[in-house]
Amino acid sequence: MSEKRRDVISWDEFFMRVAVAAKLRSKDPNTQVGACIADTHHRILTVGYNGTPHAMNDDEFPWGVDDDPLKDKHSYVVHAEANAVLNYRGSLADLHGAVAYVTLFPCHECAKLLIQAGIGEVVYLDDKYHGTIDSLISRQVLDSCGIGYRQIELSPLPL
């Protein structure tokens, strides 16, 4: 009798790979971010990626960084975490205690949004803004609300 396969990826790796797949939808030329929110029963609730609001024509969108806020992409982009929460079509009560898998450590605005949505933990892949004021605020907000966060690495997948 055969035994079941044991070399499967972990739940953390599975959900983070979904977030990585989501970020591939981002049209941002510099920073692509994906998010996947999974409940405590290992079910995907929602995904999101950074991009323009759905009604905005992104062909006429300023994708660069500029001192003029009207010409700066940051004034218009909806972050992956926010899109994941906004894309969710169930009851927000279902997000209580869920885990947010994000490819980039959340900014302070997204940290607050995840807390308000009831997220219980944040798992992230990249921390390229570590040490910045925004990152320090994010950590302080998450810490003060008792929301855990941890970084993971993805292992190479066999072909």
C-alpha cells in the first residue's frame, strides 16, 4: 500500500504563493504587491494587488513618481491589502482572526485597515522599507493592537 506524499508545501507557503500570483496582476512598473487573506480553517477568503481604482482608466494614469501629487502614482494607487479587504464579498466577521499574507510589509495605513478588518496576524515576504518612519509606525500600530507579524521565505519549487 502506498503512503501519502509528505513533501508538500506549508499553508504559509501556499497562501504566500497565492499572494505572489496576485501581484503579477499589478501594472505598477516599480513595485508590485499581492495579498491573500486566509481564515483559521485554511480557506482563502480574498486576494488583492496594488493598482488603480477599478473605474479608472489605467492607460491614462500617471505611473511615475512626481513632486506634484496630481502626477504622482501614490496619490491614486489602492494598496493590495486594501483591495483584498474591499474585494471580500462575505461578512467582515469572517475576517476576524484571519491571516493576511502580503508580499511587502504593510504601510501604516494598510496596517490600520487590517486591524479594523479583524485580521489576527500578518505574514510578509519582503521588508524593503524596514526602518523607515512608515514601517516604524506600522509596527507600533500592530504591536499596540496585539497583532502578530512575521516574515517568511519561499523555498524553490521542484519542476
